Amino acid sequence: MRYLPFRPLLDWRPLMWEDEDFPQLQTGSGLNVYVDDKETEVTVEAPVPGIDVKDLKVSLHGGVLRIYGQSAQSEEEKKKGKVVKKWEMASSFDYVTSLPRPVDAKTLDAKMKNGVVTVKAKIAEEAKPKEIEVKVG
């Protein structure tokens, strides 16, 4: 009988998980990005609570959409030249998602309303489905 100490490693196969068993991916804050792929456009919505529109950056590179922002606030209260209360808060987020289909970068539009940024772009012509005529012969 031959001893093979690494045999269990050679026989290892990944587990087959059902969809309901697969862990859901979320950002560290628990906030999720919503991606909607329609026939003519792709819409991405991301929550950005407490961020001013001037602190928000949206970029598209190689089919990957990035929404980035950061904010910092501070407040200080002094009495008789001494600090009696100091408050500081900083927050940032970085959402990165792949778009489901190629989009036309010229039609990219980003708007912010009620703490949610909405990015829309039209589907690129080469990514739209095309019908091909079938010929005889």
C-alpha cells in the first residue's frame, strides 16, 4: 500500500452552493448600489447620505462605474478662550460596479436628489441586439 500524504488535497472539490446559500455582497456601510438594465439605457442608483454635490465624483472607465465622495465637518465651542466642546465627523464612500452592457459615454448623466445619486447612460449601438435577415441558398 502506498502512502500519499497530500491525497485529501488532490481530491478536494469546491462546494456547490444553492443561490439562497450564497452570501450577499454589500458595502461596509450596508448600503447597496442598484443597477437597472433596460432596453435603451442603464441606470445606477447609489445612496450618498450627508454628502454635498460638490464632494461627489462619478467616473466611467472601461465599463466600470465609480462613484466616490467624502465629507468632513467640524464644530468647536469656546468659552473664555478655552474649548469646551469639539465635534468632528468625516465620512467617505467608494462604490465601484461593472455595467451590464457597454454604454455611450457621451450620454452619461449624473444627478443627485434626496441623498441618492442617479447615473444614467444610453446603451451603445454595438451592444444593442440586431436582427439578421436569413437568405436562401
